[in-house]
Amino acid sequence: MKEGSKFLKSKMFALLVLLLLIVVFFTIASKGTFFSLVNARNILNAIVIVALLTVGAGALMISGQIDLSTGASGTMCGILMAILLVNGWPWPVAVVVALAAGGFVGAINALLINELHFQGFIATMAMASVTQGLSYALGGAASIPVDNKVVVYMGTGRIADVVPVSIIAALLIFFVYGIMLNKTKFGRSIYLVGGNPAAASLVGIDPKRISYILFINSGVLGSLAGCLFAARLKSATTTGIVSSQFAGMTAAILGGVSFGGGSGGMFGAFVGLLILNSFSNGMTLIKISPYWQTFASGALLLFALALDFSGAKKKN
Amino acid sequence: MENMSAAKRLLRSKLFSLAAVTAVVVLIFYLIRRSYLGVDNIRGILNSMSLSGTIGVGMACLLIGGGVDLAAGAEGCFGGVMVALLISKAGAPWPVALVAVILIGAAIGAFNAFLINVLNFMGFIATIGVSSMLQGIINIITKARNISISDRGFWSIGTVAVANLFTLPFMIMAALVVVYGIILSRTRFGRTVYMCGGNRRAARLSGLNPKKISTILYINCGALASLGGAILAARMHSGSPKAVLGSELDAITAAVLGGVSFMGGAGNMGGCFIGLLLLCSFNNGLISVKLASYWTIVAQGVLLIAALIADYFNVRARARELKAAGA
Amino acid sequence: MDTYLEFRGIGKSFPGVQALDDISFTVSGGRVCAILGENGAGKSTLLKILSGDIQPGAGGVYINGAEQRFTSPYQAIRSGISVIYQERQLIPAMNVMENIFLGDIPAGRAGFVDRAELRGRTQEIIDSFGLPIHPLELVGRLPVAYQQMVEIMKAYRRNSKIIAFDEPTASLTDSEISILFELIGKLRNDGKIVLYVSHRLSEIFQITDEIVVLKDGRFVKTLETRETDEQELITAMVGRDIGDTYSGLKRNDRYGETLLEVSHLETAAVHDISFELKSGEILGLSGLVGAGRTEVVRAIFGADAIISGEIKLEGKPVHFKKPGDAIAAGIALCPEDRKEQGLVLLRSIRDNITAPVLDKVRKGLFLDKKAEDEVAGDAIKKYSIKTPSSDKPVLELSGGNQQKVILGRWTSSKMVTKVLILDEPTKGIDVGTKAEVYRIVCDFARDGIGVIFISSELTEVINVADRIIVMRNGRITGEVRREEASEESVLALAMSE
């Protein structure tokens, strides 16, 4: 008991130290701009989209699976919502249809993986290709304006003119999923399936059901992220949130969600996400080329894996 | 002996059915559009095979050995950009530049191998990270612009053609297919690759070194991807920071279409070649019937899924056969 | 003939565990040496060090007095050591000759494979063993026993001086074991050093010359097989006298109503299976490996699809579509392979025990940790599972304790288990824990639970079960009562045409 929690604490501790170092470094490098209320809000603000993807990817990874299509399918859903709004559909219907489309893509992923036994990453990569193509087919080269007031408010609105709605949504989502994983039967089942699907199935848990739910969940959250992103930019484009997907996975791995499945949690993923976003926000603040950020996102992914690796090694 | 010929027959029939599908695809596009089978278009198809094929040879070996390299596209891009830089900016003679670029690709492959075999990262996630890093580096060096090449000697790699049909890039690719096909099926090293892909632990405990094999295959894949990118640069007279991105997916699709199993340990080069032919005739066909290019992106995903579905039924049939034989 | 193998002062520790501590002994050529010890005694670790799979923390392996330093299995193989593990190191999709020459395929210049030579040499080896195996047969299609023979031929082909077997008979049937023993005899006559790790004492007496006993990672003593007996061995192994394993069992002699009734069950793997199980009865299910025993119980449990036939539980027809349905109805299955199918190794003892009863340990939406700890604590106490707390990952327990976690899962206070199915519950666990498992099984029966007991060990199934159903090729070939059962009668049914 003590050994386990000590180890967990020490890893969490390492992450928090890393976060602190990043804050200190960029505060000095940016001559104080980094450490301001406005910037803190910027960081949190930027977190929302990735947070949704992190939660979806994290839950899937704990169950031992992966979804590389969320970015592309979320982007497609954002475009879908924008098109429906342009065509005069009422906003609740447009949003629900877009979310359903995300869920549908997730269901297809789950179908390919569970019924036809494809490898997860290759099946979802293929679906990423399909949905990305559909984004182009739907949206074309131009961006589609999103001007519905309610939808835009969800992306950009603030409560009492200070706290962005979307931040609250993101924190809430982390909280809800954290509780779900830790405290509910369903959450426990996810860990058991991730640790050993055959054993889980023989104690009456249906790994297929879990897989379908989590893939659909990941698709819906991806779609929500795509719609929020479009709402925030007040337009939907084909680039959308494609690249945010790796940030989501990186944050989850950084925060201790293990790829083998069976371990990790939402609090860690949240800290991972904070680290990731403080880092990229800091890079932008001190005016480093966005290309370096592409580089850094890959490097951070490898770093996250390395952290996971050293943790696993300690445990053995 | 009976078993052997039965196995061969099975293999043949699979290759045969794949070839038949390819023929049907070609026929359909031909019926829609007669110019599809014109000399120019055939040359186009064969030429388009060269990029995914050159990368595909390395990828197929890697898949058979139980690995995967999702950075292959970025590696190819890097190769194209570097060859352009070396020739145009550093003034290196093109053969030197070409060799240098292959070595650079090998070095990237070695880095992948380090992550996977020394740090024990999962192959696909590690190479996704490397791909992202490479794309960053490429854009930093090129500022996201094409780098043009004016060395006509280097251009000739892209223009020389036999019988106005078989271009040099295609022939290089075809030669690679043949050479690697022989290595895989006839040499001790080739057998070792299958063994490591088929049962890694068994291979290790039998005195083989799966990490060494995997390292060689990653280096090989990086080198070939880089070569593929350089050849594309010769055809386009410039090194592009993004032209090769995504071709790792083509390479994987072609290999899986051709019967390389994602579980490792199965597949061969002949199948990959036909898989590639099918993929490229299909893509070319979509363009030649004037479907908007984004539909080819959709089609690619669909084709990959179709290939995997075929693989699934194949594996299931084999399992059933094994069961029947056991009973 | 003069080859000798020496372990000198070998130590190996893993974080928190001293797996081996100062192990020293010597084995000479032409001898079969058993390595015996309870689970966790360090036998597998010792074999892994011998094979170069892991490196010792202290001391070393010496062959003919020369120290051997292996950093990989390759070097151990080069030094003439072959270790044949429990799980076969073969590639099913490749043929016999490629597997025999795995890692060392004969090749000419430029590395081209010489198929004619490969085949010729393979045939020579096969002939010298006198086995009816074809060099081009795919290994995946061979019966399990022959796959094991391929492993042995692989070791023979390498001209290994030292051949170690890790539980070689675990998945073999008695008839197949006799083929294996003949081969081991041949290896001994050729002057090889044979190390033999097994839990089965009868086998050890049958084929070994000497016995090295390990306990808790330490060397206890070496015994000459001819000069010792079972009692002395067990005492040496467990450090106490456990008496006759079977005669002390408190059996249940009062059966209740018929609990489970299976009639004409038909699945892809088994045909026309009919039997009954009464409450309080222990029903043995015997047969050769692959006879369909596991498939029968998986079908009853809802894990495999049923084509036709009927299953009645307490007189009512039931149709379990998935294991969850069967569990809800009171059927429990301890699967054959603890680590692959039984446990979630990374999760805690508590999580593993409460997995099927999560619905009963929650308050509203949320799981109640206190209730969970109670359930787990009960099981830990009831089966004396050796662990400091229920938070410990199952991974860190010994095999016997892991098996107890599974038993605890199905018999917790929150479970209403009517039918308990045990598939090879004593596979790979030590004699002491085996005796405990038998006792627990009899306790279940006395509590009115109907037990289906699958085992490949004839002695065990004959002594534990009240009635034994024997299967062959997916069909039931006969039934014997315990009073009439002998190893011969059961084996005859298992092999009858």
C-alpha cells in the first residue's frame, strides 16, 4: 500500500516540479508576462479543446485501446455543425447531429476493432483518413462561418465577464470523468478490461461493451471539441483540431496513463495537460517559431513515453 | 510434401485473387475512360508506384518483422528536402547528396530503433512522435517552402525511361522489390525476420536477437523512405516540405493489401507489389475519372479498411483450416 | 562423459524479493537431476539464469570448471545449454525443419538457405529419435506432445551438453509423457546433463538420478533418488510433514438435489455432452489435453457459443449468452490459465476479488471501498493468502496465492455460488498449496456447492472427485465412480477408440 502510493506520489511530485520549472523558466524568459492573470486565463482557455480529447483518449488508453481518428473526425463534425447552421437548422439540432456524427465514427472504429479484430491504431488511422477526406468534401477550401449566438457563446462566452464558460466545462469534464473512473463500477470495469480483457470477460464484464462505449465517447468528445473550436474561431475549417489529438494523447501519457492499459487517472492527465499547455503558451510568448512547436510536441510525446518507461522500470 | 503444396496453392490463390481484383479495377476505369490505359497514363501509374513502393519495401519488411514506422512519410520528406539542400545550397554533386541522404534516413531509422528497442516504447506511438519532430525540423529549415533543384543530372533520375513506359524511379522500385523479395524468401536473414515477427520471445530464447533484427529493419526502412523522398525530389525538381507526408499510410495499405499481416510473420514482396499496383491504379483511376482529389483521401482510408477486412477473413479461414486439420 | 555443470554461490534479487540466495550444487554428465521446490523456491529463476535470459546478481555458472557469463540466450546456447520452457518456444506458422533449426538455419554463401541440407539433417534427427513427424509439417498442426518433441530435437540438434526441462509434462497426457521419458533416457545415455523441474513427484522418482531441493531461494540438499522417498522429499521441500495428501480429506457424503443438468450439448468443439451434477458433489472431468474439457465448461459458463442442447440449473432451463448471465445465476469458473484468463495482474487483490460483485459493493452510483475491503479481507483470512494488505497488486503474489485469490473471488460473502467450476486449479502450484486446494474443494462440497473439477493429473482427479467423466475428441467416453476408479481405467476411457 505504502510503496504503491509513495511511488505514485513521487511521480506526481515529479510532474508538479516540472510544471513549476516551466512556469519559472517562462516567467523569467518572458520578463513576467507569463506569470499574469491574463496569461493564466489564456493557458486555461487554450486547454479546453485538448482537455476534451485528453479525457476521451485517456479513458480509452486505460482500457488498453487507442483512437487516432478523434482529431480528424472532430474537425469533420465541426464543419458539419457549421454547414447545418448556415442552412438554417436550429442550433440544438445542429449540435446534436454533429455530436451524433462523432459518436457514429466512434462506433465504426469500435466495430472494426471488436468485430473484425483490426489493430486499433491502424483502424483508427484509416478512419482518420476517411473523415479528413469527408471534411474536405463537405467544407471545401473555404472556411464556413459560425455566427449562431448560442454556439459562439459556448466557445467564447464568459460568466460575469471573467470566467470563460468553456473552462468551467473543461474542469467539470475532468472532474466527472475522474470520479467515474475512480468511484464507479463502470470505471473499475475499464481498469479491469485494460489490465486483462480475457479475465475481465470471465468475471462477467463485457470488454466489447466497454470498448464500444469508450470509442463512442471518444468520438462524441472529439466532436464536441471540434464544435467548440469552430465556435471559438466563429468559423469551421478543414485544419480544425487535427493536430490537437496528439496533444491529448501526450497529456494523458505524461500524466501517467499507461499504454498497456490498466493504470493512470484523470488528475494526472489534467496535470499533464497543464504542463503541455504552459509549455506551448510559453513558447508562443517568447516568440519561438510555431514550427518549433511541432517539433516540441513530438519531443514531448517521446518525453512522456520516457517518463512512463522509467516508471514502469521502477515498478519491475 | 502434400502440405507444402497445399500451402503454396493457398498462397497462389490469394495472390491470384488480388491480381484479379486489380484487373477488375483497371477494367472498370478503362470502360469509364478509355485514356486510362493509354501509354501516358500507364506510365503515370507506374511512376506513382515508385514513391509508395520504395517506402513500401522497407515498411513491408518492418511489418513482417513485427514493427511499424509511422514516421516514414516524414522521413521521406526530410530526404527530399535534404537532397535539395545539399545539391542547391551546399553544391554537393548529386550522387554524393543521394548517398548522404540515404545515410541520414538510416540515422533517423536508428533513432526510431533506439526508442523502440532500447527504451521499449511502442512502435507506432514512438514513430508518431518522431514524425512530429521531423516535420517541425523540416519546416524550420525550409520555412515551409519548396527548395528547388537545378542540377539537370539529378533531374535525369526522374526522366529516364525505357520504352517510354518504365521510368527509372519505377525500375529502381521494382529492383528493390525483387532484391528484398529474394532476401526475405531465400536467405537466412529473411527467415530470421519472419521468425522474429512470428514469435519474438521464441526467437530470442532460440538464440536469435530480435532487437538486432528490428534495429536493422528500422534503419532499412528509414534509409529507403529517405531514398524514396529523394527520388520524388528528382522528379519534381524540388524538395517539398510536405509532398511525401501521408505516404506511410499508402505503404502500409499496399503491404496489407498484398497479404502482409499486421501481426507480423507473414506476407511477401510479390503480394506487396500487386497490392501497390492495385492501390496506385485505383488512386490514378479516381483522378482520371475526374473525382475531386479529396475523394482519393476518403478512398484511401476505405481501401485500407477493405484490405484489413480481407486480411481478417483470410486469417479466419486459416484458423478454421488449422482447426480442421487438428481435429 | 566428464562434463559437469556447477552453480556456484548464485544470488539474484528483484526489488523487494531475494529470489535466489547462495545456491551451489554440481551435476555431472549422464545424470538426470530434478530441481524440486515449492512455488517461489526459485526454480524458474535458476533456469532463466542458466539460459542467459537474466543475469545472476552474485556467483556464476561453471561448465567443466570454467565460468560462463551469459548476457543473452544466444551465448548460453553457444555454450551448449538448451532450456525447454513450459510455454513452447516454437513458431506455429513455420514447419518442423525451420523450427528445429530456429536460430541456426544452414545457409550457403551470401546467406542463402540450403533447403536440401536443411531437410536432410532434419530427417536424420527425426529418424534417430524414431518419431513419425514430417520435416515439412507445420508445427502449429502437430499435437502438443509432438511439438514438445520438436523442442527436444531442437536442443539435440544444437548438440547441447546441458538440457533443462521446465515442467515439461504440464500439458502432456500420461501416454505422451512416456514418449518424453524415453527421449530423456536417450539423452542420459548420450552423456548429457539433464535438469528436470517438476512438481510431480511420481515422475521424479521414475526418471531422475538425483534431486536438488530448493526452498525460499536457498539450497536445501541433494538427494539420491534411489535412496529417498516421497515423505522425505516433501518434508525437505515444505520444511514440515504434511502427511498423506489425500487420505486426510474430509469428504462430503450427502448429496442434495440435482443442481446442473446438461443434455446433448453441442458446440463447435464438443458433441453430445450430457451429464448431471448434484449439490455437494465433486464431479471430475478427465481426458487428454484437447479432449474438450475446457470447452464444455466454457460453453456452460456462457463464454463460448452453444449450437444445440439444453442446460438446466435447479431444474429450470437456462440460456447464458455471456459469462455475466452465468455468474448472476450462481455459476463460477476458475479458468485454466491463471495469468492469462484469471487475474488482472496489475490490479490489487481487492479489485480482483470484488470484480464479479461490483454491483453488491456499491452505494448508489459509487463503489464502497469499505465494503470492498471487507469482502477482500474475508477471503485473505479464509484462505490465508500471504500478503500485507489487499491493496497489493496480484502480480507480486506467488502462484499458489494467486490461485487462492481466484478461489476467494468466487466464494466471497457477496457471491451466491451454486456451481463452482475449477479448470486445472493445481496447475503449476506446489505440493503444500495443492493439499490446501483439495481441502478447500472438499469444504465447498460440504457447503452444498456442486463442483466440477478438471484435471490432467490422474492421481489427483481420482482421489478428489466423487465421480469422473472422461472425454475424448470432444465426446464423453465414459463415467467412473471414485470407488471403482483407477488410473488405468480412466486412461483407458480417455484413449479408447
